[in-house]
Amino acid sequence: MIIHKLIAQHLKKQDDLEFYQMQAVDAIRWIAQSGVPLGAGVHALDLGCGHGVFGAELLKRGCSVTFSDFDNYLAPTLRTHAFRKFDIDREDPKTLGEYDLVICSNVYEHLSKPKQFLEAAAHFLKPGGVLFLSWTNWLSPWGGHEFSPFHYFGPTLGPKLYDRVMKKQRKHTPHENLFPTYIGETLKIIEAQPELLVRKIAPRYYTEFGFITRIPVVREFITWNCALLIERRKRA
């Protein structure tokens, strides 16, 4: 469980580099414990990589990593590594190539076409390859991001109430750069793809309580951040 450490770090220093490193290290621990191969011979894609924190941790594990985002925000120490400029919403994910492991961390809720992205997953994974998909679902305590918990008043009224009460500038506006997403709906999209299967699902920051994600409705409110391991089925 890492949720208490993240809250403590955020209260002290907000979302600094260490905050994101803690997330990446813990997520990679869970991925490895779930039996996903990591190390030499594994070609990983850090999709929506930002500064490259997640990919940097995979490099430490010996993976070959390609970083990708709509612009290059990589830390200077990572600038020598492979980078592909790619806009997930505007370009076809089917053209990304095939990887053993694809990381998509805290990006999914910012996609205007999340279904299109999931439907393309079998095209950017090698047979037996795994997509780590993690995102903040809308009905979780942090579903509205910085204007939480006002998001519980809805994607239109919620931000307006936040602006009026808190009088702080927002980074996110629903249906512009933050889109309501739901765990149940996401699982249905994946289940409709014959080449994909959900290998594992858990609340990202307290993976020990994976049973929560098997309870419809309840999971939407108390998962906080949902983590999925989605595998492309191996060919017969």
C-alpha cells in the first residue's frame, strides 16, 4: 500500500519528482509481481511519458524503452533515448508498432476517444505483450483532479461551483482535457476485443485490495486510481 505515502508527500511538496517516482517504482513492483517479464530483451513503450519517470525506472530494470508523447518533455538525462512524437487522440495508435510492454499511466482520463485507444491495443502489443493502463476514474475521490470533490456535482456544475467557492485557477475542464471514465465501462470495451484479456486489475495505490475492483458500483467510488494489466492473447 502506497496511498498514505503519496498523500504525505503531496501535503509536504505537492506533486514533485519524488511523488511521481514513488508511483512509478510501486507500479513496476506490482507489474513484476504479477508475472510480467521485465529486463533485457523486453522492448517497452512509455506512452504519454511526460518527463519520462516511468520509463527511466524500466531502464534501471534493463528494459529497452521508447518514450512517446505529443511533445518532448523528457528530463535532460533521458534525451539520448529513443523518443517518438505522438498524439494519442489525433493519430492512429495502430501505427505505433508492437511492444512487449506498453505503459499508459494517468493518461487515459485525458483522452477524448478512450474507446478508440483500447480498440487499437492489440495492434501495438506483441502476442503475449502487456498494456499497463492506470487512470483516475471519474467517481473516485480524485476524479475531478484539482477541483475534487466538486466533480461529484457533475462535469458542468462541479467546476463552476469550484470556481465560485475556491476562486482558484483550474488546470482541467471536463470534456476539454478531462473526460469522465468508468471502470465497468472500460472493462466492457476490453472484453469486446477478442484478442485482449484482462490479466489483472487492482486499485493502483493499494493493490493488496484487488477484490474492490470486482464489486460493481462500489469500485467506481473507492478505487481512487484503477490499474489494469491487459494482455494480447498469444496466437494458437
